[in-house]
Amino acid sequence: MPRRFATLTLVHGTTEAAMHASLWDAVRAGFVFREDSTYKFLHDRIQQAAYTLIPPARRAEVHLRIGRVLLASMPAAQLAEHLFDVANQFNRGAELLVDQDEKVQVATINLRAGRKAKASAAYASARTYLRLAWRCWTKPTGAVSTR
């Protein structure tokens, strides 16, 4: 999946120039290529290999941070367009949710994603999003699991 410069800069937490500099070695090596205002991995396997560089114990934290950054940076119309991306980031970090208001917000995002998936006849995805919405609403603080 291509990642727009603005999104990468937000997630990277730095300037666009610093983000480009961070990716330069991967571009030069041919693992990632730049196209218009996006970066793309040459192959899914390269993306998977890059993901394994994140220590497993930190992955949920990274996904939760990305979900928070994406949500905070998007107006409502843009959130509707990127609803699945935001929901997926939060869901991968859901076990770290402790604030009840944030859990309700994530549950609402999952509810919207579930309804959107169902409307597109993506019933298995809809079921997953709706199940996760329910868990966010019903689990005690710190007990949300994506399993």
C-alpha cells in the first residue's frame, strides 16, 4: 500500500525532509520506490521484512501511536475515507488502550468500519470490526484483546 508523504511525515514525527532522508537508503537499495507523492515497497515480502524489524513487544505500541496520530490529523471527511486504515492501526494496539473515552472512540470507529464493510458485502471483515467494537465497549480498562 502506498504511503503519502504527509502521512509518513506525521507518523515519523518530523519534517518531510527528515522523513525523505530516513527512507533514502531503502530507495537507493531498491526496496522502496518513490512515485509522485508516495512511497511504495517494491514487494509485499520487503514490507513484511521491514515490519519484522520492529520488536514484537513494541508492535502494539507502534500501531496505537500511528492510530492516534492518524485520527488526530484527519477531519471527519478524511476519516470516512481512511476508516479501515485508522481502525486497523487501533485494533493492532487495542490491548494497550486504558482510557475509557479512547476505548469508546475506538469502538465507534470499529462500529463505523463494520457498517461500511457490511454495506460493501465484506461480511467477514464487518464481523471482525463489530466484534472489536463490542470488546472495546464491554471490556474493563486495559483488557481489550483483538483475539
